[in-house]
Amino acid sequence: DYCKCSENKFNEPIVLAISRLEKENGIQYLIEAIARIKHKDTKLYIVGSGSYEYELKKLVTELNLNNRVIFVGYLHPDSNIKKELLCNTTMVVFPSRLETFGYVMVEALICGKPVCTTAITGSELIPNYAGIVLKKVDINSLARCIEEILENLEKFNAIKIKSYAQRIFGHSSIGKKLYKIYYSVLKYGKNKS
């Protein structure tokens, strides 16, 4: 089980973002959204590195969020620290307008965490009990999304989210889909000759 979680180590709500720190990935909007939400005890953990990191850290200082925004840095995909963060976070936010549905989103869902994401390719796979898909990405919509999840956590049932993720993204499900694809390709190829 990818997300065997120990006891929650945090007493406050945790928002997690795992991303390359590049301007187009929208982390700056997420930082500003954290400044605007009414849940001032919420912390934002940012995992990743990139060429925009300096500007993001500067923004955190300008907004006086140094005690609420934690830059974790790059973590190897199999890192135990990343798994602990996924286990202990309240939600995972994906503010990018350009990236497609990524493996990190699957990891979040497999850990039973609600997601707040933009309407990127693949976001149609997120049922309303597993998160919120934003049509418009800006500071206000991200802040509303975070607040809606924090204020309605009972709506985002971890067991239901995990079950859905296993059913759709689990090894068995993906294996069956790949088998069907390969079978149809091989069958079509034989009929052509």
C-alpha cells in the first residue's frame, strides 16, 4: 500500500503542492491564496525546485507568510518524506494551467486526499467527492477552493477517494486497459496482413 499513514503529525490544516517551481505552474497564485484565506492556521508545504524558486520565496517574505509557507525542496519520487507529507496533508493543490494530469495527483488520490486542481487534461477524472476542478485559475478561485475543502472535509471521504483511485488507477485496472490496447493492436495488425 503506497500510502500507509502513521498518526497525523500536524495539528493544523496542511495544504501540499508538489511541482516544478516555474512561473507557468502557478505556485505564486497559491501562495497569494494562502495569504487571503480566513483559516490563518493553515500551512502550505511546497515540494519542488526550479528557476522561479527565488521569486516565490521573495513573495512569501513580502506577504509575511514565512511562518505559514514551508519550502521543502526537491524530493525523490520515492522519498519517504514525500509519502509522509501526502499522508499528513489535508489536501493537495495543483494550480498549473499547462501541465497535464500527473502522477502526483494519482498519489494524492490513492492516499485519500482531496485535490484542488485546474481544468487540465485528465481533470475530468476527478469526481466531486474527490476534489474540486477550477475552470478559472486565479488567486480568488484558489482561495475559495481551499476554503471549501477545509470547511467541508466530511464531504471528501478518504476511504471513498482511495477506493476510487484504486479502481481507476490501480495496477490491476491499468494492466487490464493496457492488455485491451495491445490486444486490439495485435488483432488489427494480423487482420491487415
